[in-house]
Amino acid sequence: MPKEIWINLPVKDVPRSKRFFSEIGFALNPRFADSDDKASLLIGDKHVVVMLFPEDTFKAFTGNDIPDTANTTQVLLSIDAQSKEEVDDLIDKVVSAGGTVYAKPHDQGWMYGAGFCDLDGHRWNVLYMDMSQMPG
């Protein structure tokens, strides 16, 4: 049975993407810290690995073209937050780092969340969920 998951994303500029994700608080994997042709992020307590590869490298791995993120969404990456304030803080960091917000923070009672796009248009959700308030 698998013990880890690696999510691979194509990016136009690896160093620029590394700066963006560092600025919003994601940890860079030290194994790839000195590389400009790939990067690795460690997300969450379980250290889900997100690998960033130049688009040409990603195309070689998959044998497919990369969708135009301005017009299509192939995957939505969702991460949790520990509070509503943490959601708001991350969204503020995303905007400061050059990302865009596609869904402003909104409250659904038991769930509070927002959505953002990274520099390459990949869509991310950040959600705080109060499971004690979740409808039956």
C-alpha cells in the first residue's frame, strides 16, 4: 500500500514559483532547494509532496499537452486551515505574492473557505471546517 503521494504540477518558471509558495508559507523540500529545474513543497503535517516541474519536463512525463489554466481546470487542490483567520491570512499572502483570488472568503456556517490561483493558474481551496457544526 502506498505511504506517500506526490502531486506533480507544471510551471512556467520554477524559481519564481518557489518564491511564490515560500511567500505564502509553504515549506520547500530541502532535497531540492538548490535546483532551478524542479522544486518540491512539503504541505501539512503529513508532508504531502507537491513537485513543480518546467512545462516541457511535465509534458515529457505525461505525453500530453498541458491544459490552458486560464480556460480550464483539471484539478482543484484543497488544503485545510485551523481557523477562519488562517484562511484570511493565507489569502492575503497569496495576493501579496502575486497570486489571484477566484473565490473570496465566504462563510457557510460550518465551513469557511476561499479559493486562489497560483502563478500558473492552478486552483487551490483553503478551508476551515467546524465538524461539530456540520449538517446531519
